[in-house]
Amino acid sequence: MAEPPVLEARNLSISYYTRAGEIPAVIDFSVEVHAGETIGIVGESGCGKSTVAMAIMQHMGTNGAIVGGQVLYKGRDMAEMSQEELRKTRGSEIAMIYQEPFASLNPSLKIRQQLMEIPLTHEGASESEARDRALQILRDVQLPDPERVMEAFPHQLSGGQQQRVVIAMGLLANASLLVLDEPTTALDVTVEAGIIKLIGDISRRFGTAQIYISHNLGLIRETCDRVFVMYSGEVVEEGSIDQLFRNPRHPYTHGLFGCIASPSMDKNATPLKPIRGQLPLPHERPPGCNFGPRCDFFKAGRCDQDTIPHRRVDEQRGHYARCVRIEEIKHDQAESKPEQKDPLTLGEVVLKIDRMQKYYPVYNNSIPAILRGERVRHVKANESLTFNARRAETVAIVGESGCGKSTFAKVLMGLETATGGSIKLEDTEIAYQPVRKRPPDRISALQMVFQNPFDTLNPSHRVGPQIGRVIQRFTNARSQDRIRDKVFELLDIVKLPRDFYYRRPRQLSGGQKQRVGIARAFAGNPAMVVADEPVSALDVSVAAAVTELLMDIQREHHTTLLFISHDLSTVRYLSDSVVVMYLGWIMERGTTDEVFSPPYNPYTEALLSAVPIADPNIQKREILLEGNLPSVMAPPKGCPFSTRCPHRIGEICDNEPPPEREVSPGHTITCHIPIEELKRAKPVFEYHEPASESVG
């Protein structure tokens, strides 16, 4: 490229200064980002990705500093800029979209003020122009009722809505460089697909350079031109999308791909292979290769030398790796390979849901509402849900936020009671039985693994007693020695050291806390476990370990698993059957193979198309949904999906509820479109064998 890069980092080294001394966070990081180019940075939590972003923004706090190298913006060293120049550059020239939206928004200011401030301050726009641009950008990021959002405070918005506001703020500046730190983690796949397309369109239109920071390799493949893989503060491999995804050479990069479930994988024939061990702390890095203690190809005397060079791979332009054995390694000869597992035989029906409904009353005591007879309206969170779950079966419930997944889980767990219909757990009716009125054997039979492991453990109690309390309450064990032995057995099952019994939650990583949550859920020998987004907050390597752990425990105890998620890649890999929900309705249900193959409900088809795929051998049809999820207070009169359906066939979709049609025994689709017509749909995913064998 003839033009100079928008951003250039030269041999960048970053340290933090603590009471323990200097902590080297990033070592020898170099990158060039040109106008219109998108660079991806991937790696596990703690590898230094966000530290690089903070250095680019010159936001490293009081204890962080660049100790080597330079960051140049359009050829100028940012360290030489005055504070006033940096303030003008941030927001107008360089914008950043942060991972945690609530920390990025001022809780005391309305969204309108925070959005309008950007064109007012950096571009000198008029009040009316700033307001119009703010409204338009809220529409572009698919926020419903942007006028209402403009007048809201941050705490009045959901997490996903807050994230879209933060993305809107980043896009509003029309900056030359956009840094995105896990920008879509809190969003549904359909919203994520639309926003990623929007960001890409803006980049092409304005020539914006972008740096994506993510652990979602599928997202990186679909958005970036080049990828930098970081491990423990160093770039261990870099190259183009094609080089990295078709021919990963560093053992760590290869390990990351082994942790990802693709649509072509089978959980029994090709189980995921988590990377063993953990990322070393910065002050505990081993000599030589930082990845050495976790590498299947480590050789003492070679890999533990002082400096590991970052060198070109196979003389390919732009492809580099930090490994001394790069030409020798044959990844198909790794010492530790995942073993094939026998599929489970499904047993009798454990959970039977029959036309279950959950409505919430909403009261309006205004005089006009009373005169119109509309004092009480109902939010129909769940509308006539019907499906079964068998012993040892994994049933996935998928859909966007607001579709009713979590409401159903609350009714199932007894945190709410049903409005109508039936829920039978092992032939016992529980739909109208709140948890406080359920006998201990019903409570122990139904346990839950929550999405956020940080909020589900008591920070003041040690891990062992928190697991032991479940054993004491729901089993016959009474002696403290027997309870402690049982906790030790559970720690062994979830692959945690027994000395974790004495640790407090603050001493555990996110993945370790989630394992404790799993141990606690299985402590009472439940017949069914509800897992609500159990891996969405975890790194790919930790998520793979937790996923395999859930399946191993299920195989041992023949537990029924209800898996709630919007990650269809994990759902495709993990589940035996799938229930697709939209606005409280079941749109499609059947075995996993049936749901992931034509015929599709149009909503299922759109969900599948929105999933980022990391496998370059899989081609995907693109279907972008327009519009937003309708309000639960005013749902469509006919098909709930009619306002967004790309295959809408006319007024019948708007005015009449769709029938549930049976495609085959157990496979149903709720849609007005005839099944024969739906069968003519092309598959969303098509697998193509690679043209030639990749090196290594």
C-alpha cells in the first residue's frame, strides 16, 4: 500500500507497576493498520489484547506505561502529543467501543446528551443536526423506539440495548480508526450480524481502519483482513485470514481451533479438545516459549531457551509464527488426542411440557384506559409451549433475547408459576408449584447452572462448604467427614484440585468458578439440570473444557440437560434436540439434524445464517433480518415473526396465528408456508472439502 498506515505500533512493550514490582503485560508487539483495513487480535483473557487497545488510546491509568517501542497515529508518535491534542484525537480521530457498556455510559446523563455531545464537540454541528444524526445512528444499530431511547438514562436500558448505544457512539464520530473490544458479546446473533454488516459498510464508505479484539474466531474470520494471535503478552502467530484459518501453524493457534465446535462436527466422533493447563501470570512466565507448559510438541533444551524468534512461515509473505519447531510439527501426530465416545442411549420421558403459558399482567390505572376497558393488559411471555425431554437427552432452547427462554426456565425452577398448561417432571405436576412449596426431592431433582459464575457464589464463604450445603440438604449424608469426601469427589469430577475446597471465589478464575457451579448443580444427583448460557462468558478454551465436562457428567449420571443458548454453533454440537422460540412461541422443534437441515421455519433459517463460522470449508447463505423484535405489549396479531419474515406470503401472516405442521414424527414447524415449499430451501451450511491438504 502506497499510503502510510493510519496506525503503526513498533516493537511495543507495555508494563504495569505494582507493589510486587514491574509486571510486563505486552512484549514486542508490532502492527500496521491502513485505511479501510480491519485487523483482528485474538487470544484468551489475560493475553494482552485489551492492554494493546488501551495503549493505542493512551488510557493505561496511573500504573501503566509504554516501556519500549512506539505507537504512531498517521506517522506521529502519540507519546509526543499534549493532553489537549490527545483529547481532540480521541473521539474525533480514534474511537473505541468497549466491552462493558455500563462502564462506558454516564449514569447521570440521558442517552440524548451523550450521543449529541460527539458531533457538537468534535464537529461543531448544530443542535438539530446533532439530534438527527443521533436518532439515525440509533436506527442503524437496530434499537427499537429510538425516540424513547434518546430520553432514557442508561439504567433504564437492557444490557444489549446499552451495548448498541455504545456501538452507536463509536460509529457516530466517523473516526479514521475504530477500536472494537469484544463489541458484540452481549448481543443476539441476529443483531450481531446486522451490526457487523453496518460497521463493515461504514468502514468501506469512509475508509475507516479497524482493530477487532475478540475471542470469537468465527466473528474474526467474517470481519477481518489479517489476524494476530496473542498468548501471554506476545504475538505467537500472524497472517491473513486465509493463512490463519486454513493453515494454522503455531500449536496455540491450532489448539484454539480445536476448542471450537463447527456445524460439521459430531460430539461423539470428534469431541472438542480443550487446551490443557492455564495461561501463566505475567510474573510467572516460563523461560523460552510461554506456551511450552501447555504444548504437546514441547522439547526441553530447545523450546525453553531465552528468546523465541518471530519468523516467517514457509517463506509465505505476511505469515509469521513464534515457534522454533514450526517446520517439524505435524499436528495430526499430537500426543494427546480426544477419544471417540459412545453415544448415549436415551431413556424414558423425564420432562413433559403441554401447552404451558406464562402471562404477566400490566396495570394501567389512567382514566382513559379504564373507560376503554384496558386497565389490565397481559404480556404473553410464553404461549402454548409443548415439548418433551428424555433421560440422558440434551434439549436446547434457542432464540433471541425476549423470546421467552429465561421465563420458561423460571417457571420450570419454581421461581414463577405458570398461567396455563402443564409441566410434569417425572410424572409430578410442578407448573403451579413455587419453589418454596416444593418438597426437597423435587428441588434436588431439578438444578441449574447459571450464566454468570461471578454472581452465583457467596464471596465470603469457601468453595467446599458451598458445595457441601447442597449435599447436606438433598442427600442422606450427615457427617461432616462424609460430606467433605463427597465434595472432594465432585471436585475430582469437575477437574479441580482438592485444595480448592478451602479457597474463596475471589481466588478462582471465571472458568474455575463455572466448574464450581457445575459441581454444586450435580451435588444433589438431579434428574435434570438447566444450563442457562453456561459458556457464553468464557474463553474458547475454557468453554470447550466446560462443554466437555457437562457431557462427561451427563454420560456418567444419565442426567437430562436443558441447554438455553443463542450460540447455535454450540447448540449444533451439544444437543440431541432443539426448540426454537420467538416472542413466546415455539417456531420449530425436532432433533438437531432435523432443525439444522431443510425444511426450515423462516426464523430458524435466519438464526442459522447469523452464526459466525470459523471453519473456512463451510459456506453459509447470508440472510439478514430487518427490523426489531416486536414489543411484547403489542405483538403481531397473526404470526409473531410476520413483521421481519423475508418469506412473508401475505395478509394471512399478519392476521392469523400460524398452524403447527408436522414435517415428520417429532419434527414440527409453526408457519403458514406449506411444508412442500419450505422443503425447497437450500441448506444454510454447505461443507466443501479443501482443495488440497494443508501443511502441518
